Amino acid sequence: MNVLSSICYGGDYNPEQWPEEIWYEDAKLMQKAGVNLVSLGIFSWSKIEPSDGVFDFEWLDKVIDILYDHGVYINLGTATATTPAWFVKKYPDSLPIDESGVILSFGSRQHYCPNHPQLITHIKRLVRAIAERYKNHPALKMWHVNNEYACHVSKCFCENCAVAFRKWLKERYKTIDELNERWGTNFWGQRYNHWDEINPPRKAPTFINPSQELDYYRFMNDSILKLFLTEKEILRDVTPDIPVSTNFMGSFKPLNYFQWAQHVDIVTWDSYPDPREGLPIQHAMMNDLMRSLRKGQPFILMEQVTSHVNWRDINVPKPPGVMRLWSYATIARGADGIMFFQWRQSRAGAEKFHGAMVPHFLNENNRIYREVTQLGQELKKLDCLVGSI
């Protein structure tokens, strides 16, 4: 499924970090660089809904219009990747709990329990409001649901999850005797006589029953997939012709991407190979994996970096030409799009020193933006060449 008639080229755009005059500058720079698609609003829940049930779309309307006027289309985020501070204050039990019983606090991202009932209720309201607002905007080309599901919290061990886990087990095994037989609970005296005796595999004195752990992985995959499907159902209802996706992370173990791929319209994924490793063999293999998830359908590389990341012990920048080389290698393996995190380098926050298409210091001699522009203009020519064959 092609999102655009040409190769998608662009990156995550987070305009809420910048004053309005920068939005116009960004649009002009995008136009010059050949950018035709940006991912917008991924982490914008607190900006779109500053208080419970109160929505502010004025700023987003303006950004989308500015971009569209400069030939840039939108991969619009559903903004559910991070719950706002007001939501956490109102529903403190929505915060995830790790296997040791430690509450993971607000102040980062993905701080939510996937089985919290109010989370699901508020997600439904937010997604429908966004979809209804922009369903007829000509800039809208694709939906970006949440972001990198389970990247930071792949398992929650709270009471909401305990209740949901027992229900999941009942549906899977039907009887408590069948569960005991499958899990081998007679070993170490772990036999259960009632469903409500079963808890998530929380921190224990020594090894947890591996069958219980495996089922909890399966249960969490299904719980998080249910969140995605909740949003997809609304988006499909309001905008039936707009493709829906969410970004995968290669061979990420906590989620079953072969299962997930049957529910997205196009596979998108994020790739950050370490330049210290030289030839990115794993990157190539992951491109092949992404292409295989929907039996050869082209995919989109939704995130890569122009230069350096911010989380490794040593954040080596890509040497000149490597970003372009790896981008073409991705297209050669079936990609219909080359995107980056992010468009403009952050002015603050945890990813302030993560590379971007527009770095902190930009002038006409800046190598990064020059390479970004070169690649964008080449991809335009490549579109023309392919179209003439």
C-alpha cells in the first residue's frame, strides 16, 4: 500500500517545542530538502487535551495548514504515546508497576498500564476527537498509532493486570486442572485450586515457573495489541480510506510482530544500528524481516538518525555518506519510505543531543542538512526514473 505516489521522505516533527515563526522556517527548509511527509503529534496528548475533556486544536490546525501549503503531507499521530500529567494525577493507579512492586512514575514516557479501564476510555475519546477533526483535511495521508509499543514498559504487574491475566487464562485453559497440567504446577508445590490464587509472575525468591512467565509474555502482547486495535477501530470508522500503522522495532521480543502485522495496513519500523559495528548486517536482516511480515509488501523505515543517537555509552556519529548509503540499502530491500527521528533537533529534554535532519547549529555549510537535502532531491529524481520505466 503506497501512502504517497512517490517515496515517502521526512521525519518526526514536534512543533510544540518551537515558537510559531520557526514553523514557517521549518516548512521552507522541508520544501528545499524534498520532504513530503512528516509524523506529527505523536507525543501531543497534553497539548491537544490540556485538561480533562478540554481540547485545543488551534495550534495543530495552523501547523498542518502551513506544512500542506509547502507540499508536506501528514502521518498524523494519535497522541496516545504518553498520558498527560492531569490524567496521572486523577488516576494514579494508571501508572505501571514492575515485578518488584515499584511504581514507574510520571516524568518520562509510556507510563501507563495497558489494562487500566480509564486509560482505554480516555484513549477512545481522544482518538475520535482527532479523527473527526482532521478526517477531511487533504494533508492527512496516514495514521501513526501510539509509538513504539512496549519499548519501555513491556510488562505491568499491577492489580488491573492481575485481574485481566486471570480472565485471559480462563479463556485459554477453560479449567484450573488444565492450567495446572500445562504449567506443571505439582513441581515445587505450585498447584492452584482457584483462579483468584494466580498472580502475575512478580519478583520471587528464585526462579519463576517458566510456563507462567511465557503465558504472561503472551498475555501482555495481547493486552497491548488490544490497545492498538481499540484505536484502529475508531480510525477505520471515521477515516476508512486512510492507512493505519504503528512503528515496530525490528526483532523486538516482547511483541509478536507477525501477529501484529496482520492488523496494520503497512509495516513501519525504527532502526538505529551502531556505526561502530561497521557494515550493518543486522539492519539489513531486519529490513528483510519487516518486508516478510506482510509477505513482501513494501514497508516504511519510520525512524533512523542522520548522525548520532543519545543513549549509547559512546554515541558515534555516522561518517559522511553513511546515512545516504544505509538509506539506499533500505530502499533496495523493499522500503517505500525513508524517515528520520527527528526533523529539528530538540531544544530541551532527554533527546536534546539526539541527531536530527536540522541540527542545533544550521548554516549553509552544515554537513548534516546538506546530506539530508541531497538525499531528498535524489529520491525525487528516483521517483521520476521509476515512473518512466
